[in-house]
Amino acid sequence: MRPDRRLRAVNDPVPHPSLPLATLLNHTADAVQAVRAGESLNTALARCPGPARPGTQALSFHALRWLGSAQALRTLLVPKPPAPAVDALLLSALALLWPQSDPPYNAHTLVDQAVAAANLRARHSAGFINAVLRRFLRERDVLVAAALRSGQARFNHPAWWVERLQRDWPAEWQAIADTDNQHPPMTLRVNARRGDAAAYVDRLAGQGLAARVVGPQAVTLARPCSVTQLPGFLDGDVSVQDAAAQLAAPLLIGAGLPGTRVLDACAAPGGKTAHLLELADLDVLALDSDPVRLTRVHDTLTRLGLSAKTVAADAGNPAAWWDGQHFDAILLDAPCSASGIVRRHPDVRWLRRSTDIAALAALQARLLDALWPVLRPGGRLLYCTCSVFKAEGQDQIDAFLQRQADARPAASPPSPGHLLPLPDNALEPSAHDFSAAADGFFHALIAKT
């Protein structure tokens, strides 16, 4: 499975009003325990009962954004970790109590409900949970000050992650780490075959939803909402896609000549495949190595009234799927660390290991080299990742250009390169308004001579 696609991008939902907080805390602890054991949050949440899932997801997002702070506090309060099930509940409660995280509940209410959750989870631990959390409330200022001496508590990322950010982005690293703990904007892509961004903002206003235009087809909502509230969503008028991700399709095909043969090499879940087809009449082959995930491409295209040929295959092994006809354009949205979309996937930072980056970079290089021969001379390949790490971005492309004598950066349109998830990103294309801080991405358009 592609490491950057295990998690579905979602906005924080509102907890279900009819469920006791103790119930949601118990499910949240299950999710946090699963992530700490190496399982994705999406997989963990799939086991949560339907009525409890929105609230559990909201609390889990909060707990995982501030897990570094919670771990530092727990170490001060309880140097020897308790059993995993109890530790997960304690960490969840401490993250939700962390004062800098804008706690979503009154502190004493949360402590009482955490104790009630302990009775559901491990009855013998209720007294322990109560004692630890109430000590935290009594000594909060001293304990928070002590915890902040830990870099992991201050930045809520693993130490290796912070070190890589510092090395790659010496001026911006702290702002990136802080942005990762904020709620992401909800940005929409208006189907170019159905309308434009300005007209859709007016449609949203008619439904009482405030929004603004941030790109040629991009609209950012003032407040996230369910897709069921979006006018025309089920009819294919609009899709959810971050503004930075919306750069890929127009970069690759430009004006989009009808009939252009295009390969989307790692297509699932299909957002960029669909965007290509919204912009032009193209002959698109969408590949993905996971047949189950490929069904999401079908679902996306069906909702939008679009079609493409889809094949379940490893893009790095063209002998298994290529018919010998060269492509005019290739989109390689490569597997990556997902370090640019941590706001949407707060578990990513705790699931990744420092050794993953080199392994992912090797996979990216293999895909680039394998796909280059199937591109015709004069064609273009767009390499992109949702990563802020240079090993998966500019360093990767610099090495590729050294290996391939017939590859050069495309002169027009110019590639944006690294886009950091910051409002004042100096690399932003002038056609987009990234003042709401789009996701971190890398785009490089390569021409074949």
C-alpha cells in the first residue's frame, strides 16, 4: 500500500452530541493505542461504532496533534509507563488537557469523564487515572514548564522529524512544525466542465456557506462542512482537493490538447485523474498497485461523469502493463512520507520512522527511472509528492536529471518546486491565493528532449 495514501483526508468533525464524553474517550484511547502500535488512524477508526466515529475522530485528531506534549507530561507524572490500554487513555486525556492546545472541554469535566472511561476500559485503573490527572491540574504550570524543556513536547513531532525540518528549512522549520498542529482548511475543486470558482462561491452563499476563491477552480470554505451540504457534490459539480494538489493537472497538460495520451502512474484515490479529465478530453490510463484502492478511482470518476482506463499494476514494472505506445504526458504522484499533510493526518508523524525517508526516496527513484522510457520525446513528466522533505523533492529531481541525459526542467510553465504549508510561502504561484496555508507539496515538470 502506498505509504502516503493510507489515510483519507478529512476535516475535524463535531462530536456526536448524544454520546457521553466517557464513551468517546474510550474509543479515542483505542485509536491512540492502535497508532502507537503502528496502525493508521483510518484503520483504527474503521472499527469504531458508526455513531461514535465522528466524535472519536475529532478527539483522536486533537490527541495525536498534541501527543508529544502528553508523552512528556506522562513521563514526569508516571516515569514507568502503565499497560498500553491505560497509557493510551492517560495520554489522550493529557493531550486534551494540554493548555496550549485550546482544550475542547472544561478541565474538571474531562478528568471526571476520563475516570468514567477508565471504568469502561480497565476498572482497576480508574483510581490511578484520577490521581494522575488531578495532580496535573494541581501542578499544571510547573509540569507544563518542565515538559516544554523537551523538544518533542514543544513541537509535537519525533526528534528525527524536527532535525530533518531544521536541516531542510533552517528559516521555516519551526513555523512548519507549529502549522502541523492547526486545523487544515477545507478547499474544493470546482469541475471546470460544470462551472467556475466565482459562480460556485455564489452557490455556496445561497446555502449559507461562506467561501472565497483561491485559485482558477479552487474555493476555500470559511468553515469545514460535510460534503452532503455542498451544492452539486453528488452531481459531480465539485470535489474536495487542497489548493496545492490542484496545481498538478494544469501544470502537466497546459492547454490540454484533445486526445493526448496521459499516464497517471499512482492514481488512487483519483483526485488528480479526475482533474485532468475535467480540464481536457484526454486518453488517460490510471494505474495503481492496489486493486481495492483502484475502486476509489472508479467511484470518483463515476460521480463526476468521467471515464479513464484503469489497471491494477506496479507503475515501476512497465513490462506488466505497457502496450508499447508512448505517452505524451505522465503524472507521477509518488508514494512519500506525507510530511506536507500532517494537519490532515496527525498520526503520520508518529507512524513514520527516520529510516522510512531513504526507503521512500529509493522507491521514488525506481519509479522515475522505470517510467521515463515510456514517455515520448517531446513529452513531459510531472513528479509530485505531498512532502516537505527535500530528499523526496528537489534532491530527488536533481539526482534524476543527473541520471537522465535527455531530461531537463520544463521552461514553461515553470515548476513551483517546494510549496511549504505556510501562509507566506514565497514560492506560491501567483494564480493561487495560499493565504489560508495550503498543504505542503513538491512539483517538478520535466521535459524529454
